[in-house]
Amino acid sequence: MVTAPPGSAVPRLVVAAPSSGSGKTTVATGLMAALTARGLAVSPHKVGPDYIDPGYHALATGRLGRNLDAYMCGPGLVGPLFVNGARGCDIAVVEGVMGLYDGAAGEGELASTAHVAKLLRAPVVLVVDASSQSRSVAALVHGFVSWDPEVRIGGVILNKVASDRHEALLREAMDSVGVPVLGVLRRAPRVGVPSRHLGLVPVAERGSEAVGAVAAMAAQVADGCDVEALVGLARSAGVLSCAGWDAGEVLASSSPPPLPVPSPGAAPPDPAAGPRPRPRTRPRTPDGPRRVAVAGGAAFTFSYAEHSELLAAAGAEVVVFDPLRDEELPEGTGGLVIGGGFPEVYASELSANEGLRKSVAELALSGAPVAAECAGLLYLCRELDGLPMCGVLDASARMSDRLTLGYRDAVAVSDSALAVAGTRMRGHEFHRTTVEPGAGATPAWGMRTSERRVEGFVERGVHASYLHTHWAAEPGVARRFVERCRTS
């Protein structure tokens, strides 16, 4: 019987590239699937705030894909979060973000793939798009190898190679660099994954097509890469001198937050005609079940695994529901979390589910805690692209031509179900929609930028904003939210 090493010693490697579009996702996901097919327990990770790639990683490995973000969580949590995810695994594969040395704007190496690789003491495999070059590939790789001596590039995978002749030229050029070629992948359109305005189309929207795509990636990596050499490289990673992050231990060691204070302001409008409905989804007594409903399904696929783990550790019963299918919130719901996703793609179906829209409005009107990020914000609005939504917020949402993208340094403007005023959190925005107005009478966040803008809504127990946050950086958020489920 083979015993998996502890998370701090698990073999691991980072799949990086000189730029986006080079083939990181194909190689990382394909390698995860190929290793899983060999009977290994593979721990999948993604550098940065991306929610979509981890869905493909989960499909490839049968384990939750987890993010490692040195900006939102801080460099000190990268190792512990990795160790937590890698517990009980034989090997870990970490997919990078953008180009190897691209990090948070104006912050040097912070949150770059190179930064995370150094924090993990992990070797790097560089995936190079060789489709329009031959000998120049050697100069490119040499530059990446020499840029930061602390980053150990242990091998190269040449992607989009046209022919045997092209491969021979590339290998000859790479001989002069001293970096081994660990794989050569030919051009293969069948491995392609469709994209949309915010990146790849999520796994939850593609069903069997996603399964086929992952299988094709695995076959391409198994055929074109030296998998044994990649495993050997992963085994050369250094041991991490940190304990694994644990939701229960983190909450137990932190001080309890003050009880939440209901925010002032007008009550959100009732989307239904006639008198306000009586809430049906609240616990019957203050000591009733602290059940937290978390939106899932194809329209709401953006979430971090640690959020549900923290809610559960804080005493909540976490129940996932699908706003496209379920006509009411789960029985006994005392709090609601609606993360990110693509509600604009499913606006008609979400609008047609009038029963659930009313159920969400009832819960919000009762004062129960509701945490909504990005897609969740849109769903709580009066309308989205002209179609009725939940009507919890007196705001209108629509698609736009402008992409809003980037890390944000934010401060809670007021007390809410998530945080006390003055709480500082780092987050990420990524959307092609706009909400009018962009902030309520009591905003959620003040952005620490040159614009000093406020954003989002705090009304009754509702906290709705475009900002994606990672609760592992501020675990008291989860405990405060669950406490509000009991006391509101």
C-alpha cells in the first residue's frame, strides 16, 4: 500500500507560459487527467482569481480545483492553502496565470505565477507556443530562464508544432539553452475549448462536451509529453515549512466579530404585486437551523471552495441549489450566498423562474443575510437587460461593451452581514455589465484607488457588490454571516 506524502511534501510542479494563449490550460488539465488515469491522486490548483479553469481541473481529477492568489489572500497564505488542498494526494499540478512574470499591476512580482512558484518551492514547466518560430524559441526560453534566478524552469513543452521538420528545428535550437524539452504537442483543434467574453465556457454549461474536451487534452499530453520526466521534476520540489490551512482551526484561533448591526436605509422594493409576502424560508426560532443556501448550477459557477468550508466550520449547514431549476429556496434557509457566473447568458430562464425570484425577495425582505458577488448582484437587481430579476435592489443591470478587470483594494464603508465598517479586503473585478446606480444609499465598499469611488449595496441583511473576495483572507466574514443567520 502506497501512502500519499503530507501536503507540505507532495511532489508538485507549476505549468506556466510566456503569455496567455500559449496552451497552459490544455497542458495543465491534460496532465492532471493523464496522471489521474495512471491511478494517482492529483491535487489541482490555479494561480490567480480565475474561476473557470478550476472547473476543468476538477473534471480532470475528481477533486475540487483550488485557487492560489497572493494578492487577495496574501503571500503568507499561499503555502497553507496549497497544503490544505494537497492533503492525501500523490502529486499536485498548478496552472499559472497570464505570462510567467505577469503579476498585479504596479505591484512587481506580487501574485504572478513566478511569485507563487517561489512561495511553493516548485519547479516550473514552460509551455511555449512555437507555431510561428523555430530558432527564436531558444532566445525566448533563455530570457525567461535568466530573468529571475530564483525561479527554476525545469523543462519546456513546445506547443502547436506543425511537423516533424518543425520539431527537429525547435529541438536543435533548444539544445543550446540547456533546458530539457519534456513534450511536443502538435496543432490539434479538437482539443480547443470554446471561449466567451470572460474566458473559457465553464464546465457546468458544456456537459458531455467538457468531458470529451478533457479526455482529448489527456490523450494529447500522454502522447506528446514525457509524463515520467514531468513526475520526476515534480518530485524535485522542496518541502514547505508550513502547516495546512484548516477552516475550523482558523475560526477557532480568531476572535469573534461583534454582532452585526442592521444598516439604515429604505427597504428594497417588493417585486410582487400586492402586500408584502410573509417569509417562508427563515428559521422558526433564533435557535433554528443555520442553513445557508449557496447558488450553483450553470448560471452561478464562480465560487471558492474555502467559502463553503468556512461557512460549515462556523456552524452552517451548506445547501447548494440551482436558480435555473429550483422554484424555491431550500427549506429552512436562514442565509443566502450568490456568487459569480453568467446570469446574462441565462437571463430569460432566471426571469421565468418567478417562484424562486419571489422566494429570494422574501428572504431579503425578512432581514436575513444575503451575500451577492457580481452575478449575484445582477440577479438581485430590478432587471437585467430588460428582464425582471429578484427586485431586491432598486437598480438596473445590463450588458456593456466595456470590460472591467483588475485587482481592487477595498474598505467596508458600513457595517453589514459580512464585515464591520473599516474592514479592509482585497478583491477582484471581472465583468462586462453595468449596474445603475452603481452604489446604494449605503454602499458596500470604498475602493482605495485614485478615483476613491464607492460601490455596491448594503440594505437590511443584503451585501451586494461586483467585488469578488476570498474569505480565507478574512475568515471572520463567514462567522459573522452565520451569526447573522441565527440572530436576524
